[in-house]
Amino acid sequence: MKVSAAVMAGGKSRRMGVDKAWLDVGDGRPIVQRVVDVLREVADDVLIVANDERYAALGPRVVPDRWPDGGALGGIGTAVGAATCDRVLVVACDMLFLRAPVLRYLVERSDGVDAVVPRIGGEHEALHALYTKACLPPIERALAAGKMRVISFFDDVRVRALDEHDLRPLDPGLRSFTNVNTPEELAAAREGR
């Protein structure tokens, strides 16, 4: 099954104080490179949604955010619209514990639905999910209506939610859903916590 993958790299990194995508956690690679490397294991097409051309140095094509004021939902819409495959894995640029088996599982569970979204602690992990091209018109409608929450279009598509018990066999600690937003979270990641 062919699949595209997109890295969301359009955030402002306000809580970190510096551009977190380019931070090194100890192996000589920026976090975003680690994310791209994992996506290359599972996807036929990898792209980065960003308005910063520095990302071109990583290899994947860089797609400017079609809705720069649309938050995560605008980034997801940009990724889905720019992807070459119908199914699109979408992840944040700061998920340094991303795991290929979890991403493959999202793809495996995508038959017959428009989106596959993990739910951790009762919250949707919208930036570690799979969306199909069928999601693009509902995303566009939500953005046009000023709805910025990613889940604002979920009622208009077929969503398969994957709960923790579905995911723990592949990722017992659910670490692949961890991102680094603060200096404290970065320090914990560097220590392997």
C-alpha cells in the first residue's frame, strides 16, 4: 500500500525559546532529521510542511503552508493536498521517539476509513495520525469557517480511533507520542526518560 508522510515544521517553538526542530539530542542529528529518517522507513513520499527553506537541506521536498494562520489544521490540510499518495501519515517535527512499527500499524488500520487517529489519555494525537485525500474538502470547509481545532472536521469523515490498548503491543511506553516543547522535556529526552 503506497503512503506519503509529512512532517509538520511550521510551529513557532515559543515554549522552547529556540527552533526545536533543529536541536540535537545527542546523536549529531537534529530532531527533525530523526523524524524524517523514520518516515523514510515507512513512506513512498516524504515532505515537510514549512515556510523555512532550511528544511530543503534534509532532502524531502518542502511545501509552504497553504494556511500559515491555520495552525495544525492548516498544516495537515497542506500536507494532504500536497501528498502524492492517497494516504498521508502526518507527524510533528519534534517527535524524537517516533517508531516505524506504530506508523505501519496506522496504515494497516486505514482500510475503509478517511483518518486513523491514536487517542492517548483520552486525547486525539492529531499530529501522529493518518489522513486520506477525502479529508481535504472537510478541512478546507473548517478553515473557511474559522474552525482551527483539528478535530473540527472529524464529524464529516470516517475516523478510526486507536486507543492505548491498540498501540501498547507496538510501543509499550507510548513513547512514540512524546514530543519536546520545553527545555525540561528536551532534558528528559536527552537523559532517555
